[in-house]
Amino acid sequence: MERILEQIPRFFTADNMALLLQSAGLTLAMTLTGCLIGFGLAFILVFLRQTPGLWALPLRVVCITYVEVFRRIPFIVVIYLVLFFIQTVASDASLFTIAVISICIYAIAYTADIIRGGLESVPVTQTEAARAMNFGRLRTLVTVTLPQAWPVILPPAIAFAVSFIKDTALVSQIGVFELTFRGKELNNQGYSGILVFGTIAMCYFLMSFPLSMLGQYLEKRLATPRGERSARKIRRA
């Protein structure tokens, strides 16, 4: 404890705090970029997976296989697979790019099931009515299914992004200068591990907590119309 108290004035300097702030920004940028791109591509994967007809069977098998495989591979293994693959085709690719691609690949697999569950929560009668009005699959998805599925999709998708902020610590294994990597550097400079990683833990909390509150707010906000409709049905009954 005496050592920690002695190091506090030297640790909480402007240079160290700027370094941690920059690393926290990099961590947040990697997470949001990878998860947002992955979320968008997951919509495409789910759309292809739900393509009807016998001719689309191989396409559906590929989509299902992708989800099942990458949901069962540790994220650190995905990072190394992407690292070694990209180095064979583009040796000058930045570590940030490699990290974002790894996050994107992983996010597609996990958010695809979230999106699929949200779309399937919409009553079948809605899509049948759209088909009766000669709506195509894409138009039905955009104008009928998706607006009703958002309350089911968004909260768990945000929860996944929040949890993944912590998992980005694994990209420090390939040398990305994110928050955990900087913590290791400061610890190697002689600062107490409790002091360094206690500060790192607080940084992760400050990044995750606002997103968690956003997820809870959206869950309540988006669930309100359904709750009001249910309440009206009960009152009529």
C-alpha cells in the first residue's frame, strides 16, 4: 500500500493519462467499427439464409455453417487466423485493420442469430399480408418486418457490443496498442499492477456503462408501444 501511495503522483501524470485516453479511444473505435460493420453484414447473411426455394439450399447451408463455426471458435483464435491470412495477401496491413476484421467476423456470427430471432418474432400473418399485396422480400423486410423487429433486435445487439469492449483486450496479443496493452507497458515500467490495472478496469467501466444505459433505455423505449397495445387489449377484454 505504501508503494501504491508513493506511485500515485507519478502515475497520474498528464502524459500517462493522455496515453490511456488515446488507448481507450482506440479500443472503443475498434469495437464500434467492427460491431457496426458486422451488424450490417449480419443482416445480409440472415436475408440470404432465409432465401426460400430448393435452389437456395447450398446458400442457406453456407450461411448456417458460418454462424455455427465462428460461434464455437475462441475470439483469440479468430484473431490469429485473420493475422496470418492477411499477412500472406497484404503484408503492409495495419494491426488496427486486422483487429477490426477479426471483430467483424466474430460479430457477424453472433449478431446474425440475434437478428434472425428478432425477424422471426414478427407474426407470420404480417409477412403473409405483405405478400398478398405483392410486396417483394426486400420491401417486406424493410417496410413490414424490420420496424416491428427492432425492439427485439437492438437491446441484445447493444449488450453484445458492450460485452465485446472487454473482449478487445485479446487483440493486445498481436501488439495492438489498445488499453490492456498500454496497461502492460506501464506495469513493465515499474508501476504497481494494482494501480495500473485498477485504472484500466475503471476505464473499461466508463466505456461500457453508458452503452449499457443506452441499451436499457432503448429496451424500455422500444417496448413501450407493445406494452401500450397489450394494456389496451386487456382493458377492452
